[in-house]
Amino acid sequence: MEEGEAVSPPAAEKKGAEEEDDFGYRLFPDRNKTPQSFLVRSLFTFHNKCQLMLRLTLETNPYARLLLEALKQSGCTVFNDRHFSCENCDGCVSGGFDAATSQIVLCQNNIRQQSHMNRVVTHELIHAFDHCRAHVDWFKNVKHLACSEIRAANLSGDCTLMNEIARFKFGLKGHHQTCVRDRAIRSILAVRKVSKETAEKAVDEVFDACFNDLEPFGRIPHSKADAKRAYRDFQNRDRYNANL
């Protein structure tokens, strides 16, 4: 999720009198509704715009194109009509990865600009890549969730200088790491009913290892130019391996 990823699983069991943890489902109310027909959905401008922006991202954005190719190489080919869904969401989120269905939710009522769509799709594709390559326990192991949130914030462009300036956040040495840590914590708190201390502890315990896990980019892409270079390097790496 751009402001905090949601991973939607089966309903959790209640513990005592505590309210059950819906794992972020409350942020994505359309997940629990019967899908509308294409004709009905096509009448809504938000849905049409979301679909058009998504297509442009998948066809032209180097971050997304690299991740799509990496997912395919890992045996998890992504199909537009199967693995993406434009839906209305809570006002505080822009997207989410539904691990129960391996589907990326794009919040059509909150994503208004192409640059925002690019970031959200990239962020969620990183979750999808982690889901594909590793045995991630999204729902019971907060450290697993923290690791993927760190990687998504680090590699998706969420914490680029221009994005941080737009948020009126400035820093010098170590600001990128600070941004990644803060956004990972916020994402966990948005979708899990845990204390801030629990979220901070989970992020801090896995931060170094997950921050330095740069797959499949091989570098931190601080700009679209960096992402293009990473994409070229990824393609060349595959060609080299194919010739071995």
C-alpha cells in the first residue's frame, strides 16, 4: 500500500473478547462485495481512468517492467485482468496486495495521477515478488511483513528526494533509511492491530538484512533513470545466464 500495504487473508479467530483482526480488509470494502459486471464498472470514470493508468504503467514504467519480468522468470507470470483490480478503498490507502488471491488492489478513488499509479503498482509488485520467491507468512509473522514493507519502501521510489520534499520532509545523511523505516512502520500499523512498539521492533530487527536485499533491481533505484539502468542490467544478466 502506498500509505500502508494491506494483505487480505481469511478471517482470523477471535481471542477472548478482543475484536478480530481483519488484516486490513476494512480498508478495502470492495473485496467483500460481489464483482460488478464490466458494463456497470465501465460507467464509472474512476474505474476507466484507473485501468488506463495501470496499462500505461505496465507498458512504459521501468520499475514495473523489471518486476513483471522478474516475476515471470520466477514462475509467477502476472496477467493484467487476473492479478490487478481497480476498486474503491478507504481514504487513507492507495493500494494493497491480497496474498489470499495473489491480487493487487488499486484504489481507483485515491489514485489520481500517473506518477502515483507508477509508485503504487511498483510497491505492490515488490510484495508480489516477495510472495512468489519466499514462504512469506503475511498474517502471523510480523517480521515477514516488516521485511517486505522495508523492501517495498526502499525499492519502489516511495522515498525519493522529490517525494520527500513533496511531503515537506527534509533530511541530510541517512534520510533515505529514515524514510524507509518510517513508512514500513506506518504500513504495518495500517493493516495490523499491533502496537507501535511492536511494529518498530519488528522493523528494527530485520531492517539491515531487508534494506540490503535489492532483488530484483540489484541497486536502489532513486530515479526513473536508475530504474532503466537496473532494467537493462537485469535483462543482460538473464542473457548471460542463458548462455552458460
